[in-house]
Amino acid sequence: MLKDLYVEMTLYQERMHRKSKKKFRDYLHTKAQELNLPYQIVPESWFSKNVFIGSIDTAEYILSAHYDTPPRMPPFLVKNVITYNIIIMAMIVVLIGLSIIFSIHPFLTSLIIFLFVGYNFGFPAISNKYNLNDNTSGVLTLLYLMQRIKTPKVAFVFFDNEEKGLFGSLGFARYLRKKKLNYQLRKYINFDCVGRGNVFSLDHFNRPQLALRIKSVFDRLQITGYECQVRKARARELSDHFAFIKNSHVGIFALKNHNNKLVINDIHSHRDRQIDLNNIFILSKVIETFINQEGGNNGTAPQKTQ
């Protein structure tokens, strides 16, 4: 089942441009129909088109992942996500400093910064065709869980334009508040870059309760070869769970231990060509068991990838 989904996703590797996004949304529509699940774009927006699958009225748990893909960047710049973000900020500061020192016209400086930042966020940019970890891995997790979890209390949302600045998830959060759809009572679980690394990081913004409950399930399943930790999220590692900062939320990542540092390597570049499907299987089993447990059922220990 999971391997079949992986093969299907090879047809939708680039999801940055409007046409490729539309093609992928059509695929999601087909998958929703196969599972007899409601499908809608929430909210209806020209700029960002989030795909919501399930019942928006009954969902207690909203599982999410962004489906858009980033622009291509040089591998040496994006070897480490945190380092990359620091470099970007430093380059902007340097540009401003040089403009002051050499009396460069402010308009020219602003234009250079605009083009630089715009490319970084994928506006006028070259698409990257290799996105297995960021974030085909999160999309595969949702697709697999859609087939595993059969309850109206769980819904799935594929966010658009995370790479451009969390526009999709922030728009979705505003929609829930505006429509008064029990925004504050739901639990939000987001998957981003979960395809490489054997340390699952459960990130939160000063609301650790949901992350701790999920970790307790991971610990109880006694999964060998993997670790799980709860971390306080940092602003320089933002993902779509930030949109639900005032609610019960968790952002899940898979990290690699490199020189005693936990990192996400090789995303946003042509090197993002590897994915461990067992990561998806293990993580999905943990989440499925957690949701069953919350409903009064017990999970079972995960086996090898099917």
C-alpha cells in the first residue's frame, strides 16, 4: 500500500508551479473519491489552495502537511536548515551594509533584496524536481494515514504555499476562526521532512501536552532503531504548526544526528532524492495508535514496511 503510493507520487515530484499543483490536486481528488471522503478547497483563494479531505464539522484531529515544493538552491547553502536561515539573514544584512558604505541608491538595494528574497520563497524561481524529504515524505504520511484511519473525527489538510511563508496554513487558521468551527478545540498534527533520519522530533510552541502524549505512545510501542524527543520549537525552524501556536499542536520532523547535532540535510536542492519508507510506516503507526488510544482502543507494535 505504502510502496504503491510512493510509485504514484513519482508523477508529481515538482509541485511549485500552478499547473503542477493543479495536477496534484486532481490526484488528491481521485484518492478522496476512492476512499469516499469529502474533498474541498479551504479557503477558496486565488493565491493559496489548501486541500481539505474529511469532515470539517466533525474532525477533532487535523493532520496536515504542505504539498508545495521549494525552488532549487545550491546544495552548499542548504546543507543545514538552521545554517541556511542564518546565511540568508546575514546576506541581507551585508547587502544593506554595502549599500550604506558605497552609497548605492536605496531603490537598487531594495530591488536586489526583493529579488533575492523572492527567489528564496519561490516567486520568480527555478523549480526543484527532487523533493522526497521536503515534503513528499509528509504528503505520503497523510496519504497512507487516509487509508489506515477510518473515523470522522480525523481530517487531512494538504497546505499550499508553506515555502512562500506559511500562507496556506495561516489562511486555513483564519478560515476556521472566521467560520467559528471550534478552532480552539481541535488538535493539529503537522508532518514536514519526515523521510530521512531516525530521530523523530515533536516540536511545540509552549504547549507540550499533545507532543508528550504522542511520545508516550512511541515509547510504549518500543520501536527499535528510532528515537523520539519533544522539543520547544524555534522561530528559525518554522513550519505549518506555527499557524496553530495558540492551540493544541505539534510539528513532527525526522532528524539525523550529525556530529552530535540534530539536522535536516539536503532539502531545497537536487540532493533531496532519498526517502526511507520505513520512517513513514513507523510514524504512521504511532499516530494511528495514538488516535485509536484517544478513542479507547489499543495499538499494536509496528512491523516492517509493507
